[in-house]
Amino acid sequence: MFFIIGIGLGDPKDITVKGLEIVKRCDRVYLEAYTSILSCGQESLEDFYGRKLILADREMIEQHTDEIFVDAEVKDVAVLVVGDPFGATTHTDLMLRAKEREIPCQVVHNASIMNAVACCGLQLYSFGETISIPYWTETWKPDSFFGKILKNRHMGLHTLCLLDIRVREPTLESLTRKTRQYEPPRFMSVAEASQQLMEIIKNTPGELSGDSLAIGLARVGHDSQKIIACSLKEMTEVDLGAPLHSLVIPAKELHPLEVEFIQQFSSRKL
Amino acid sequence: MFFIIGIGLGDPKDITVKGLEIVKRCDRVYLEAYTSILSCGQESLEDFYGRKLILADREMIEQHTDEIFVDAEVKDVAVLVVGDPFGATTHTDLMLRAKEREIPCQVVHNASIMNAVACCGLQLYSFGETISIPYWTETWKPDSFFGKILKNRHMGLHTLCLLDIRVREPTLESLTRKTRQYEPPRFMSVAEASQQLMEIIKNTPGELSGDSLAIGLARVGHDSQKIIACSLKEMTEVDLGAPLHSLVIPAKELHPLEVEFIQQFSSRKL
């Protein structure tokens, strides 16, 4: 049997009881470690689960899938993913590859930023399309996500912005070499995301401005969770500390209950 | 300390390890039982947790909040909710009421249909606003949700339709009496929801028709989970069995990976 198990928001104890039982009895357990950053570290997971985990990087998940599926018809094999199993296309694809091989699959769901984001006080059903903000480079500054934020806002919907993370990205120089070298892992902060948004706004002034409300979230679900509500311009200088960060651009009109809840994260009267 | 703990999709073992530890050590634990239907029953939860739960119905949650908060400054009190704590306005409100009383709060996240719906193969970030389809009566047939489905579709987004549940609804006759009587609990099936949608379409023909693709989901995350993909018209006759049901109206254009995944739930070539 092949299992994909969501381990939730990152604390070892965020796994469900069902998930933990499966992890303990599996023959092999992989930890998918490139679509998200595991804030607690592999070791603390291994300590808590009482077993070894096999780190599955991008190459293994995308190119050496066969290795993961070895004997999965007769043995129990699990892949652990941060958040929920269906949070990233990668995992949906992994399930399809298992089905092709006629390996029975089971999914264990968990919380992900896609539903936990509602802890900022915005109603989850009023979120529109989720967008991703990628790191810009000197020569590559895509901004198509900005139009989606505006569309959501136009429909009275909030936008969750997932911020770029770079784990095991090959360096440009090493791409042509046999031995890959990797850039140090990095993650986009709410300040960096807001700076990129401010740069887009500078060139396309309109409904969204530096004075618009933004909500920054860090380490959602952890004891050190931080949420701040301020203007987008102010957010460019906010330091929310360690990863992962997410940014929310709320709709223009908020429900009174939303305002009351968000007020606790703002130093100013909303 | 006041805890709101998501118990996930309904199986007793869907609670997280963190949540279970808190449940075991709390002085009082309430089970919120009106914004969702607990498919496994209170008793099997009590058996698994090894403790008694206090059933908190609508009246207690909305009108007798004081009772829940008694001694919560010095004792540990938890409210368990199906799904994630921020899935319903009710729970957000409960947190605000706790903060008013200066009672420290902690939230334990979990999966909810709002993120687990992606198990049908549609990418979660491509969902638009979530809508609720209420039970119609002879005299009350609201259809404002229909416009939102069309708007989502127009933007290339999927729509998750949450289907009505009625738990401890006072009967009309008893509303004027001292002693309330309650209607038997009921839940809307994907067939009933599709029938109501077909009736709206009959009066407002347009982009959505009986031939449009619909996806019906039942008991997501359970061993008995069922998913079916067919036309909306066909869905009016589909029986997916026991609750809870959800209906998804996909965007017109699907990603090839979405099509490949949904194909397994359809008897016809998509």
C-alpha cells in the first residue's frame, strides 16, 4: 500500500493519530522536502516518530519515482508532505503514478496554510484564487499574479499569496556541469513580497495602493506564530522572523466580525 | 486556557497528536455539534479519547457562552469542532468572546473540507469563492449563490458548494411555545443540490447547463469516501449514501493533470 500523509503545519505533534499509526508500521517512510520548508527539522520528526525517514528531494520525487514505489504492492510505503497531501501538484502526480502501477493508495489529510490562513480572522469562504509570488531576479520580474489579486478584490474576495521558497535549487553555473551545486535554501519574507508588490503598483497605479490593508503571517500553527495587519507600504519594513511567511491582501470591504478579529493584529484603528 | 481544537474530517483518529494530548488533560471538553454533522458519533470519540465530552448545541454556543468559559482563566477548557477551528464564523466569534474575557486562547488546526476537497483532483489554488446551498422550502428559494458559481467559472475557477445541514432546528410550530421541539436532523445530498441547481438553470439558461461537469464527494477522508464525476443532470440521480456530501462545479477549462485525475471518477471519457 502506498500512503501520502499530510503532516500539517510543521510541529512533529501536528500529525494525526491515524497518520502516526501508519508511519510507525510502514516499511519505508519518505519525507518530501522541496515543495515546503519543514520548520522543525527532520531529526525532531524522527525522534518523535521513533523511526528513520528517507529524505526525498526534488530529483527523487520527480525523476526517480520508481525507487519510491519499489515493492509497494506488497509492502507499506509512505511519503510525508508538509500540509495536506493535495496542496501541491507534485503529490497529485505521485498518486497518479501509483495508480498507473496499480498500487493501492491511501491519503491522510491534514491542515495546510490553504485553510489555516483563516486564523488571521478573514472568513475562509471569502478567499478567491490563491496566488504565488516568485522571487524576482535582475532580468526576470513576472507580475501576472497581480492581476489576479485585483480580480479577487474586484469580486470582494481576499487573496492568499504563497511566497516563494528555494530549496535545493541548482546554481546557474552548475547546470552545465556533471556535479550539481546548490544555492543555500531561502524563503521570501512578507517584507520582500510587499516590496515586489509596491514596485508593481508604482508602475500600474489603481485600486491597490501602498495604503491598502495587508496581513502578514509567519509560522502559522506554531507557538511562535505571528500575525500583523498594516498597510502594504508599512509591510515592506516588517520583520516577522523565521519562515514560513504568507501574505494576505484582503478584500476592500470586510465583514464587521473580520474587522473585529483583525483589529488585534493592528496597532491602528481599522 | 481556552482551546479550540479541530478534529478533522470525522474519524476519531483524525485528531492530531497535539490535539489529543490537550483533550486528555483538559478539565472540561465540549463537542460543538451543530455547524457540522459528526459522522462517527459522540460515543466513539469518547471511547477513543478515554473521557466524557459535553455536547454543545447551538443554544449553548451562541447564547450560553458564559457556561463554557467558567473558570477558563485557571482551568483548561476545550471546544472540539469538526474540521478546522476557523471553518465557521461561530468559532471565530467564540475566540473573540474569550479574548474579551482576557482568557488566553490556543488553536489546534486540522484538515477541513475547505482544503481536503482537492482529493477530487482539482487544484486547490484554482478554487474561487466557496458557496453554501441552502434547503429550499415551498416559499423560500434563494439562488444568489448561483451568480457566484458563474463568476468563478467566468474567471476559470472551481466552486466548492457546501451543502445544507439541519441539526436541532426548532419546528415552526414550537417557535412560539415555551418548550422547543426539533426537526429530525437532515443533510443535503449531491442529488438534491443538483436538482436545485437544475431548477435555477431552467429559469436562467446560460453558461452552466445540465451537461456541465459536476463532481460529487461524500465522506471525504473516510474509508467509505466516494467521489463521482458526471454531468450536473446525471448528478440529480446519483446516490452517494451517508453524509456529509459536497458538490463541486469545476471551471470550464481544466488542467491536463486535473483531467487525468478526475477521469478515475468518471465512467465516461472526459
